[in-house]
Amino acid sequence: MSSLIMGIVIVLVGCAVAADRESAVTQGAKVFTAQGCNGCHMVGKTGTPIATDLTRIGAKYSEKQLRLWLADPRSQKPTAHMPRLALTSAEIDSLAAYLASLR
């Protein structure tokens, strides 16, 4: 009986983690739009092709790498043209989750 309860707990925790992840991705998409990222970047057929196309950026970089980039692009690449954005830690986390989901 205890293994059944443990199994149910594991499933419920997994569902909660998946819901949190989905929420972070959704929030990150909102930050992307609110910050005007599509003024320079393309995602799919939306945006402006001035800077890197981000349509599949999550296939190339991990969420952790994207978080570091968003926090301070020039610390990751001194010649980066992307400015350091005034983002909160929560915005950086959700935006990194969104970008990492783009595959």
C-alpha cells in the first residue's frame, strides 16, 4: 500500500513541476513580447530579422546558458550587440524557459 501512495505522490509532484514549467514558458513568451524582443529577433514568421533568429534557439543552448546571456550578454560575448536589458530575476528565468522551449 505504501508503494501505491508513493507512486501517486510522485505522479502528482511530476504534474506540478510540469504545470510550473508550462507557466514559466507562457510567462516568458509574454516577457518576450512586452520587452519588444521581436523588434530585433524572429520566432517563426513573427518579428524582425535584424538579430539572431530564435526559432530553434532552445535546441542550441540550454536554459542555464540562455539565463546567463539574458542577465548580461556582453559578459558572455564581449562583442555582443544586444544590450543588457532591465529584467528582474523572475523575468530572466521565465524568458530563459520560453527560449529554451523553442526547438
